[in-house]
Amino acid sequence: MAENKIFAGPRVRRIRNGLGLTQTAMAEALSISPSYLNLIERNQRPLTVQLLLRLASVYKVDMEDLQGEAGGSVAQLKEVFADPLLSGELPGDLELVEVADAAPNVAGGIVKLYRAYREQASRLSDLAEVLSREGRATSLAGARLPIDEVREKLEQRPNYFEAIDVAAEAFHAALAPGDDLAGSLKTWLKKEHGVVVRLLPVHAMPTLRRRFDRHSMRLFLSERLSAHDQLREIAMEAVQLALRDEIWTELDRLALSGNEARRIARFELARYAAHALMMPYDAFLAAAQRARFDVDLLRTRFAVSFEQAAMRLTMLQRPGQAAPPFFLLELDAAGHRLRRAGAQGFPQARFGGGCPKLNVHAAFAQPGQVLAERVEMPDGAAFLTVSRTLDGPHSAFGERVRRTALLLGCDAAAAADTAYGEAAQAQPPVTVGAACRLCERQGCLARAEPPVTRPLGLDEMVAGLSLFDFQ
């Protein structure tokens, strides 16, 4: 029977370069001559089955990486050239395979450029939708970005995934990590999957927080990350291996419309699973109740960050074993919304989160301080809000710190069960609204926009306290 021949020179060269080997060194390890390896890399000699097995044995290379036809890249390139703008330029499949195989970085660049183009087009559609709502007619059709779809799905549902939480708790028990979860996870990754975790200096990964090299089976983390964020990255890598079935099951239940949305949601579910592994449900709930949901005490108890402990509080909704329903909002100094989550879904209709009087904005003036207060909505609904700034990855001298602010909230009825309730009750409630465009409070000094429900009060003889007086 004739021996199968595979021409995969560019892929062999990528593997060698990824490992930092010379042709001489790789040829010696494979028991072939450097000149023969050179011919292989130039697709002038085939990869035999015996050589494939040797590559897999010596360098732990996945055989499918060598025998496949860069299927993922080819599929993505097909999507690019299926766009109406390029439909007349569609090359044959063989040409796409050659591009994906011989120049994978070029193929990846084309795909990224196309995604950027689609994103800009979608943003223009979103702008058209906003303008249309404000009475300015446009002819552009509205379309949502994949990340918008994922955010809407996650914000509208409870931030609790039963199957993932149960599996993460069992995984933690099996690890029995004691006080060194990071060490236990590194050992498990190395023993079970051959993955080695390495910390790299800033100059080696100037723009990345993490990178996984499939060929060398190494997970590289940036030294910019705090110990807490390093632990979360390691935990995310572990849960995607140990809890793969549970994550994919919950992903299917979200019923997202496209592959890009599924990819983003899979990342979010992996981060959820990492938090569940770092702070197992039963232990964390018991500690939270003893500490009266004091985030600072909880982050010390579980060796996590303020943000991680606060996010975990929004996940405690196991039937028959639930905590008060917390919700969370993260903003940057410009007011951009970065994250919203809630134990019962983010209370957009009741709370909004767009009022400039919320203490999440005041937190930027007092970095690192915890601010607690009670806020009251126009309809009388009241909430406890707890805010604090968060610092991003460590910055070098001369770099500007990435700083955001986190708001953790719950119904005021549950405030007495928390460590923040007494301080919040000691002061009169702050009157807030869902957002300026939806709020009809008169004389608000913080008003940034007029309400859409009232006409402006254009009286040249009278001026109110607000910049946007209305009738």
C-alpha cells in the first residue's frame, strides 16, 4: 500500500520557529539531515507517516496541526470573501488554503481587518438607531455587535450557572489546594495536560496579559498582572479543560446567534467558572454571611481582589441557599459602562445606573476608599450602593494607571444584613434617577441632559438651577 505523503513545510517551519530551534537542532532531534529538513520546509519533500510520528513524539505536536488544512483560517477567509463587497473577487478554495497555510499571519490580519470593518459598520448602525430614537430620521439599518448580544443575554438573566458552580466546587475539593490554589492548579495543569505556566517580563509581552502556546504547551502570563489576576488566568485555563462540558452546555443554553458571540460568551463563562473555583459556593456563602458581606474581609479570606469578591457576591443564588440579590456595575472615568451583572439580572428598569449623582463617580476622587450610601429613585424604590475604584494591570513609570470604579448594590431592605447598612442609614438618602434623559426631578444640579419626556423651559426672564430647565 502506498505511503501517504503530506506537504506541510510552512507548518513545520512555524513549529520550529515557535520553539526557537535552528534547522540543524530540529533535524538532529528528528534523525534527518538539515538539508532534508530544509527541503521539507520548502515543500520540496513530503512529511512521511514515520516523520509525523517522530514530530509528535519529540515535540508533542498535535498530528492534526500537520495533517489538517488550516480549516479554521480557511473558513474565516471564506466568510471574508463572501461579503457582498468582495463577492466578485472570491478565489477558489485551493488559493485560500495556500494563503492560510503558507502565510497564517497574513490570513489572520485579513480576518482582523474584516472584523474591524464589520464592527465600524455595526457602530454606525447603532448610531443611526440612537438618532432615530431622538427623532432624527436616518436610512441606515440597525445591527447589533456580537459583544452587545452577549452583554444583553448575560445582563438580563441571573448571574448564576448551576452546573458550572457545582462542577467547580467538586473540582476544588478534588484538588484539595489548602492555602495554595495557584500552586495546586499549576501542578494539575502540568501533570494532567502537560501545560507549564510561566511569568514573562513586560518587554517580552508588551501588549498581552496572557498567551497560550499550543506547540510548547506553555501558558505565558504578564508580570503586569497582580497575584490575584494571575490566579484567575491560571484558573480560567484549568476550568476550560476540567469543566469543558459544563461550560459548553451553559453556552448552548444562551442560544446566541453567531460564532463570534459564542466565542465571547465562552470567555465570560470561563471567567465565571474561575471565580467559582477560586471561591467555592458553600465556603464563600458561609464566610460572606459571617462577614456580613464585607467585601474587604472576603477578599482577604479567599486571597482574591476586591473586584473578584464583589463579582462573586452577585453569583450566590443557589435555590434554598441564596444570599441577598446583589448587582454590579463597572464604569471608567469617562462614564463608559464596562460591565453589568446581577443576581436576578441587572435591574436596568428599576435602578438604571446612569445617574451622575451615584457614588461610583465620586469614587474616582477617593481612590481605594469604600463609599457606601442609600439612594432613592423617583418612584420611591431605595438601594444600598457600595463603590470603590479598581486599578488595572501594573503600570511602569510614566504610564497612566488604568482605573475604573465598581458599584455593588442591593435593595435597601437587605442593607441591615450587610456591614455597610449602618453607615448608609446614618445619612439621608441621595435622590437619583435611572438616567438624565429619563429623570424628571426638578432643580437637579447634576443634570447633564434634558428629559425626553418634557419640553425645555425656554423662558428668558427666568433661569433655574439646572443647565437644562424644563416645563
